[in-house]
Amino acid sequence: MELQESKQIISEAKNVYLITSGNPEAIASTLALFYTLKQQGKNVNLVIDALPENLKFLAPSLDFISYPKNFVISVPSNIAQVSQVYYEKNPDALKIHLTLESGNIKKDNISFYFSETKPDLIITAGVKDYSEELSDKLNSFGFLLDSPILNIDNGQDNKKFGKINLIGDNSIPEIIIGLAENLTKESAACLLTGLVIYTENFKTKLTAEIFQIVADLMKKGADLKEITNSIK
């Protein structure tokens, strides 16, 4: 039931934020989702502090990265009251003109920033407690607070904070494979990396299902040798 609901809410979302824990298995799995959702034409933002050095070979190229398009110029109303805004555009420049009703504007009074689109969906991977683990991030990304959450994790200690909680007893890559269709080579490499990490390079937690998934991911182009050499 949760799997079908998860697929539905993902299919309906256009603007998606991906938030991962610091667990390398979760990071690799989240990157797989990033590639999959980008291929589907969705606007995808990845919230992560930094990629571990041994996972940087999975990092998106510039072809996959989109940059903010909404640029905001802010003038505090206690400094000046703006009564009219207009612009002129020529081949050399764009000029924005402000007509003041009252007050005075200095350069230091004006702030500039990018405005991100409020997400239709937040997907977390490997996060046990959303508010506790992400309190620092939420201070910077306050607009995430009211968006629906698809919570993907394994284990019994998850707080089930999502609108949909996709919690399994198997690995996070296995859970995400159930969501991802038409895997790209990049997604397959990320998921196989997650499985290598989860099984400690195929030394523990092995099942027949994992071996079958590994074979399928390699058929999609995931290079097992490159992965094992990279994450030593």
C-alpha cells in the first residue's frame, strides 16, 4: 500500500527536495533518486552538507545541475516606500527603476537572493527523526516545513514522521528500486554502490534477492569494479 502511494505522490510532484542522512548507503541511494527524478523532468534539489570523498565519483555532472531562476531584490519597507517599479532592457544591460514615495535608499539597504520554489514533495532517505536530525538545515530551509514528506528508511527506530512512511527491513537501495522505473546508468551505479556499502562488499546481509538486483544493475551499466575500487 505504501509503495503504491509513494509512486503516486512522486508522479504528481513537480518540485522535489531530497534530504539524506549522513549514512553513505542513504547518500548513494538518494543520488539514485536524484538521477531518476531528473530524467522524469522534475525540478530536483538535493540537500546535503558534502559528499564523502569516496562517493564523489557518483556526483552529478553539470548536465544534471539546474541553477535557481528566481532572483529577488529586496528593499526594507522601513527604509523606503516604493510606489512604482519599471525596467528597461537593451542588448547591453537590464536596468530596474524604483520610484520612491518616501525615504532614501542606499546600496547597503538593498539585499539580493535567489528564491526557490516551494516543493510539492520532500523525500528523506535514512533520516530517523526529521526535526531532531535536520534542525540546523530547517533554519536555512524554513520553506520546507509545510511540504508533504515521503520518509524512506529501514529499521524499527524510525519516528515515522512522513505523510507516507516507506520503512523496510531490507536495504535502502532495495526500497528505492521499488520506486524507480527505467533506471539510467547513473542511477544503477548509485544503487549498486549503496548495496556494496550495505553488504560490506558482499560479506554480510546477503540474500538471493540482492544478488539478482546486483545482476540487473550491472546490466544497466553499473560498473562493480569501479565502485568497489572507489569506496575502499
